[in-house]
Amino acid sequence: MRRRRECTGCNFRFTTYEYIEVASITVIKKDGRRESFDRYKILNGITRACEKRPVDRELIEKIGQDIEHELIASGQKEVQSFEIGQRVLERLKDLDEIAYIRFASVYRAFSDIKDFEEVVNSLNNKN
């Protein structure tokens, strides 16, 4: 739930967010480690990918919230990290192509220019 509030001292307006705490979801990393799901990690990755891009912060928040809701609704107690990354990439592809490429370069651990070319070509073929 999003609420607009105002400081009674200085009249500064700000937004606060309230979230329902749900049963924890465990994320299985590529190297086999397990850790608790943290929506803020998704938000940080998307924010970095969207840096200096015309992407509204509220859209980033909505992506994180939507992915979290999907995972909860799936009923899975454990989810692979690559599944979460794929969900983020699907949304970034439609939102901002540069942010998509930035996120993909980290998520897929690009090792050379060929990896970038493949992603750019896939975007060009989409159009």
C-alpha cells in the first residue's frame, strides 16, 4: 500500500510503502547457495540498469512488486535465481531497451562483445 504523507514540522511531502509480510521464499543461487527472497535486491538491480534513463521510480517499484506477487501466487517455497532474472528481463525488454541490455549484461555475465551483439540483434529482430 502506498501512502502520501506530510511532515508536520516542515510540510515536506513524501511517500511511504507498506507491505504484507508473507511466508518466506528461498532463492537458490547459481552456485547452490540458498538465501531468503529480498525484493530490494531486485529493485537495486533494476535501478542500476535504469540509471540515467527516463524510467519512473514508480514503474521500477511496480516491477519488483509484481514479481514478488507472482512468486507468492505460484506457491513455490523455493525458486531458482535465474527464474527471477528472466522475469525482470521480460519486463525491462518492454520498458527500456538500454536498461534491458544493462541488466542482461550482468545477469548473463557477458564475457565478450559477441554476447552483446546477440542481445542487440534479438532486440532488433523484435522490432
